Amino acid sequence: GRGKILNTIVGEERPVPFGADYLKSSDGCLSEALQLKGLNTILELKEIAVRHGATQFSGIATEVFRKAVNGDSYLNRIRALDIPVRVLTQDMEAELGYTSVVSGYDESDLCVWDSGGASFQISTRRNLQDSPSHTFDTYMGSLGSSVSAALLVREVLHKSLQETPTPNPVSMEQCQSLIDILVQKLAPVPSWLKDKDHIVA
């Protein structure tokens, strides 16, 4: 059914740092080198799936592909490999993040935090009696791990991403400076989130 994992045959994660690549770009484009890395990674994963009997494929794209100037053209390169790709809104990301981890948890007081390279979503299922038309409350922002690291490099360390690919090591004072910047950029925390006791990341 919708929103349920029926069977997991293979689970693999192969990080390709699209968010970091996008943030280093001076023209808002994903680099050709990273696009090729991404395409090769997808082909490798498709080959694994075929070896396990898969005959249909599907992909999703998130924040960085909504923002990058050449995000859609890159996704068309994936589609040319016979892999349909759907670009998700942040609301759809929140729902997907929630439904992919709730199995085995009591949903009555559960929040799910999904943080990617370019954005994050914290979501919880609403009481359907209160709001049958919209089943999720979400708190979202364009402050994923790559974006936060870029803010640390640019606004705290006052360096360029091209010259400083990682901010490490970082002092506690620099950490606090980043926290102050992030708090300013975040929307106010909604009351439903302040009242939650359990968050699954």
C-alpha cells in the first residue's frame, strides 16, 4: 500500500555530495564532474537492482535539484537511463521521511527529522479528527548539512568554499557563532514541535 515498505531486498547508501557541489558553484550549476559521478552511481545501483530481479525503477530528487540552474537537465540525463525521476516539494520530502521510518514506533507522539545536504524537514502526523484534509504538521528549512557547513566556512571563518572544503577543526566559539546564525535564519519553532517528547532522526 501507499507509504508502506513491503519488502527490502538490498539497502545501500552511496553519498554523492550534490549540495556541497552546488554551494561551491559560482553560477548556480552542478559541476559536470559531479553529474558524471552521480550518473555512474545510479548505473551501479541499477545494476545491483537488476541482479536481484528488478524490472522497474524510480527516483526522487530533492532541494538541490529544485535550486540548481541545471538541475532539471541533469534529471533528464537520469530519465534517459530509463529511470523516471520525480522532483519532490519540501512537503513531500517531509511526508516521505516520516512514512519511511515510522514502522515499529508509536506514532501518537512521534516526530521525524530528515536532514539532507540542502534542506531539513521535521514532521509529525496530525490527529485526523482535527484535520482530515492535511495529515502532517511540518517544520522545514533550507539548512541541510552542506548549507550549514557552507555558512560556517563563509560567515564564521570568512573563507571561500573553493579554498576550504571542510571547516574542521572548529572551536566551541565558532560552533556557537554558527548556532547564532542558524537561529536567525530559521523560522520560529511551532508549538506542536515544542510539545513533542520523541524525535527520530
